[in-house]
Amino acid sequence: MPTPTTPSPLISVALSAYNGERFLRAQLDSILAQRDVQLEIIAVDDGSRDASVALLQDYARRDERVRVHPNPANLGPTRSFERAMSLCRGEFIAPSDQDDLWAPNKLATLLAAIGQADLAYCDSAYIDPEGQPSGRRISDDTQMLAGCEPLRFAFANSVSGHALLVRRDLFESARPLPPELFYDWVLAMFAAARGGVVYVHRPLVQFRRHTQAYSSLGREGVARKPDRYRGWITDRVALLRALAGSRFDAAGRARRMSEALELAIDKRSHAPLLRAIWRERMALAEPGRPAWQTAVRLQMRMLRKLARARREAAG
């Protein structure tokens, strides 16, 4: 008799669209072409003024795996993705931008890789607005993180939403997502605080870069904000606060680090922050580098950021 096989778990693709008509059809086709997985597509539209909604509804009429939920009002990227993910029914969620192209084995590969971890993600290859490859990958520009240390993800993130697969119950534990932060950054840190993050060193996404892209890695030719250094710091405070409010074991460590960082911003008292970084040196250690060296480099980096933030504030 043939051996019974375990049914493949349902993967929910959470897609948020906003004026994405130009690229949306190609992305949907690449998602529906995924092999060896059971999937549904939950597509929300965040108030598009083009034909994105009509295009999504046309796909839903032709394929029962597609469900369309226009937002009642424009929510912005993080809240729109959060709504899309909240409507998902699958055990796993794969967020999707509106303008990329997925390899046919992307979801199956990530599902096979995730094991007992809470999140798996892959590398991505850059393409231009016309779909032409640049010959470079995200991993050429970014140290790709993995493992079970959330504080590393608080100070640096390499997990892109378009490249990840996450357990739905991890997403639920991370809600509500701070609207000022990239949702993938929050999910990566929370996953590292629980079951861990797995990295697949294969470019399973063609990641389109253009001026209208949401993520910072996807944007080209965008001017830097005048308060970018203070913003860099306050983003990390918000991220650490989110973890500090969780029930994970790392919550206390995150709270102490966020308090030290806030003191450095508001009171210009750097000693607590420097001590907090040194205390966490083993957790923050980079592969192939002594822990003390990583800590000193991060301390110096934070002092430079704080000094530049003060100069920005002074005009």
C-alpha cells in the first residue's frame, strides 16, 4: 500500500497594492505559478487611483485562490500589509509587493527551509523598472542575518517582506505593528526572539527598483530626509519598545536597551547606552568577529549617529 503523505500546509500570500497597475499582472502571474504548494492570495488595495482594483477583481473572477479586499481608506504601507496578513487563513504567510517577480519554486523552497523556525527568507536579485537585471543581489549590499538573537535585528535588518515566509501565529504575536516602521523589520525581530530566522542563500525573487517603491532597498533616486540620523535612532527605539512590550524572554533586555538609547537622545547621557551595548556584546557579535570588537564598533557608530542627530536638530 502507498504511504500516506502529509498534506502541504496552506500558504497565504498577503499582497498590498497601491497604484500598481503597471507591474501587478506580472507579479500575480508569478505567484499563481508557484509549484508544489497550496496557496491563497489575499489582495488588498490601499486606495489606488489607477486600474489596480479592477485588475485584481478580474483575477479573482478567474481564479478562486484570489480574494480581493479594498481598504475602506488609505492606510499606508505597514497598516495595509497588516490588514492583508490579518485576513490570511494559512498556517504560513508570504507578504508580496506589487512589482516583483517570484521564482516558481520560491514558496516551496522557503517552506522546506523553515523547519522549526518562525521565519525563513531568501536573497533577491535587483531588476530595473523594465525588468532588466543589474547583476547584483541584496546580499551584495547587506549582511544577511539569521539566528535567534533579536537585538542583532534591532540594529540591522536584512529581511525583506517580499522575500520572507512567516508563521501566522508569530505575526499575531507581533501585532499591532508600529505603523512608523517597516513591517518586515518587526516580524524579523519577533521571529528571532522566538523560534529563529533562517536564511536561504538563493535569489528567489527579482526585486524591482524604481522611484515609487515602498521599501528603502527598492527605491532609487530618492533624496535623503533632513532628519535621517534622528529618524534612524528613533526607529530603533520604537522597534525595541515593541519587543519590550511582548511576552518573549528578550523583552526585559529590549526595554533596558531602549531606555538607554532614549537617555542618549534626550539627556545626552551616553554612558548607559555604551554599558548596555557592552553588556549585550555576545548577543550582538557578528560572525567571524570577536564580540568585544563588534561591541566597540557599534558603540562608536551610535556615538556618531547621536552627534549627527544633534547637528540636524540644531539646523
